[in-house]
Amino acid sequence: MAEVPKDLKYTEQHEWVHISDDGTEATVGITDFAQGELGDIVYVELPEEGAALEQMESFGTIEAVKTVEDLYAPLSGEVLEVNHLLTDKPTLINESPYDEGWIVRIRIDKPGEAATLLSADEYRERIAEGA
Amino acid sequence: MPYVQHTEADQREMLAAIGKARLEDLFSAIPAEIRLRGPLGIPPGAAEYDVLRDLQGLAARNHPAGGMISFLGAGIYDGLVPSVVGAILSRSEFYTAYTPYQAEVSQGTLQTIYEFQSMIAHLTGLDLANASMYDGSTALAECAMLLTDHTHRRRILAPAGLNPRWRAVLDTYVSDLDLEVVTVPNGPDGRMDLAALATLCNDGTGVLLLQQPNFFGLVEDTTALQRVLQGLPAERRPELAVAVDPVSLGVLVPPGEYGAVIAVGEGQSLGLPQFFGGPLVGFVACDRAHVRKIPGRLVGATQDSEGRRGYVLTLQTREQHIRREKATSNICTNQALLALAVTVYLAALGEGGFRELAHMCLVKAHRLGDAIRRLPGYALRWDTPYFREFVVRCPRPARDLIAAAKSHGVVAGLDLAAHMPGCDERDLLVAVTEKRSDAEIDHFAALLGRLGGR
């Protein structure tokens, strides 16, 4: 069973979001379930730091051996930092999806959007339904 | 399931789906003067031999370059093709195969493609090359789009000295995209005006295309070009993509050494006849940073479970059959057989032979250029270094000289004004390949001398 940490928020596109205690920043990655479905990640196309993202806009791609998927911004905001380690070691996402395999850090522009994210329980239900 | 394609009901349904009233509306982009109106003028039935005789009669009206002495190039050249090329190509293992879809069972095919890629990468001075493209012009257009996508800048700079057919293909490719093609003018020496280039580079300029040598055969000053590009602030500096005559790389600096991130070209002069202007074989080479964006198939070398060398199609996630509508290109194929011809040709020549080939082109072209310079009434259009092709300013319209030379069994070259806007009707584009003997060259110069006076 894929791990779904309690303290994170989730999206229908199988991304996790960690919102900082003061509510100003979000760290984003893909879930344990998603990495398991994709298999070995071979490449992550990252956005440029400083880029402005709109919620649900594609900001990069994640590529496994036989497929490629878009990454969607769970929240609107500016890209503060991308995980450059993924350039040389994309399998960090497989090995540690919720920690070393984080993808981007965003400065949250519209705090209200956080309400549209799924809770851990809701996300767990989605993947149990076969989403 | 009916096996009849496109019933009238199907056609109506498809036309309704795309909002067209009539089938005819789909062909509106085709110029009316080349559209066939009504059925072909063929009698309802004829004996096989009668048909053959008619067709042979039509074919006999052609003037194939093989039966003449040709100085026509303009992108497709009359070079020597060693017999070994045809001998290998006609082996059924290669001849009947298409681009490998069940790839890994076709180890031999994959190996030849891998060799092709390695040779092209080596020639262009870049990290890797793809398994080939339809032709040089589509390779260039694909790469222009790729680099605007990569840089997120929508302006493409195209040189005035670009092959006009390639420019037309580029314009067609971008016509429905939110991209802009701007022409960089030539200076008085027939090469890219580098001062004008600098002013055209703004923060929306994603790519600069260069043709080396340019359509007029002139060798662009890539050292000065690189200096200009490096002098621009990063936010105004476009990525450089070069369309290169591969044969020139036997004497000229490869694109990878003057800052190009992509090199494309037409491989026809590496072991293929001129046919009728096609089929052709394009190539794309790039640096490592662009590998995930380049179009076409890529073959990689790997090891099997027993440690033996094997070949695979790699990085297929770039391609349309996986990435679908998000693919950067819809090319999922290659010109496998023609790329094989290039591979055999290059292998047969070897590195020393290849340098000799380029030297022969250079020396023979200059033998002709020097002879023409001495003819009364003739001049070279520019006093600029050239490789194997150059523009002659003739005393009479080029089209008249071309017609007159034809009756002497000589294809004199290209009537530049008919193909390139702004050229004078007396400008004749002349190409000399390694195939032309000194006697043929001297004969042509003498013929021009005689025809020029009339």
C-alpha cells in the first residue's frame, strides 16, 4: 500500500503539497502512489526559478522509461527553488518521494486556493477507487 | 466491418466534424494552376506495350544529369557515388526494411543507424545525432521550432542567404504557430550582415539560423559571428542552429566549434544521386542539453544480459507515439535506407578520403571560378571565399546561357533570379563537385566564353 502522509495536502494529479507553518510557501512533489505507477523515473523537466505559475498550469514533465506525464501546479505562485539534484538523479523521486524527491518550492500567491486541495484521507480514497 | 474506405457518409461526417462544406475545401491551399481539373487524360484501356512505348517516349524527353556535364547544385549535387553504396543498399535485409518499429529484433539495422549517428556527430562536432529526417529543409524547420520552444522566445532569425526552398518550408511550418520569422539581411560581401544581426537580436529572439556555406556558396565568417553573439547580453542572445553542407566539413570548422547547439543538413551529397530532387535524407545533430527535444528516432548502444553489445531505440518518450499531442515533433520515422547509403559512403571514404573529397571540390570549383573571372564580360558576383559553388555575373541573362549550354550537353547552373528575390537576371549559380574532370571544367569555361559574346 502506497504511503500517504497525514500532514500533507494532495491533488487529483497525484501531487503532494506541504504548506509551510506561516502559510506562505508550498513544497511540491509527486506521491508514493504516482512514483510506483510510473516506475523508474529517468528525467524531470523542471521550471525556471522565478517563473510564475497559475494553479493547474503544466510547469514541467516527468518521464519514466515508457511514459511521460505533465506536472501541474497545485497552487498559483512564483517558483522559489527547484530540486536540482533531480537533474542528475531523477530516481530520488522513486526512492524518497516525500523527502529528497521534492520537485519545486513555490511562494503562494493565492492562499485561498489551498482549500481546493485534498486531505490525506480524501486522497487515499481516490487511489483506493483506482483514480 | 466494412473494408471500403471513406464512403460518402464517412466523408460527410468527417467534413461536418471539421466544419467544412465540401471535400474541395480541403484542397484550397493548393495553387489552382497546378491542380488537375477532371480525370487524367488516359484512354479507358490500352495494350501494355503501347503504354510502355508512350511512357518511354515521354521519358526520352528528359535530360538527366548523368548524360550531361552538370554544374547545377543549389542544394542537391551531382557527386560520385562509389558502386559499393548500391551493392550494400540492394541487399534485401536492408532494402525491404522500414524504420524499425519492432526495433530490437533488427540489430543490424539499428547498428547501421548508430554508425550513421556517430559519423554525423563526429562531422558536425556535436555530442549526438538523430537517425535522420526526411530532408535538410524539414530538419531545419523542426529545429527552429524546437529552439523557440526551448528558449520560450518566439522570434526566429533566418539569413537572407538561406536556400529559398528551405525558407519556404520554414515559413510553411511556422505559418499556423505563434512564431515570427525575421530575415537577417546580407552585407555587400554576400554574407550575413553582422551589424544588422546585432540590432535584430532582442529579448524575444530564440534562435538564429545560419547556412554554411550559404545558398550562394559563400563561406560565412563564423569566427566574427561567434564574437558578435558572445558580445550580446544573455537575454538578447539567440541559440545558434546551423544548416551545413556536410561535404564542406572536410575543410571548414564544424558547427560545434563555433557555438552552434544544433547542426542540420542535407545528406544527399554523401552517396546519393540527384534523383529528381528527392528522395533526400536530412540529419540533426545537437549538444547534450537538447537531446530530449530533438525530433526523430535515436539509436543507442547498450549491453545485453550477457554483457554483449546491443542497440536499442532510446529516448522514445520524446516521440509522438508516447508523448501524443505534447510531442515537440510528429516525426517518428527516419530515412533508414538513404541514411544507410550515407553511412556506407562515409565508411568507404574514411576520414582521409573525406578530407580529400572536400579538397577536390574546393580546388575544382576555384579552377572554374578563376577561369570564368578571366573571360571578357564575366565576373564573380562577390569576391568572398567560397567552397564549391559561386555566383557568376554573366554578360547575358542567365536563362539564355542555360538554354544555349543545354544544346551543347552542359547544365550550366541555376538561374538565380528565378529562385531568389532581388537577384539579377544575369546571375548564374554554378556548382563544381569532385565528379567534374579538369577537362570538363575547362570545356565549360570555354563554352561560356563563346556563348557570352553572342
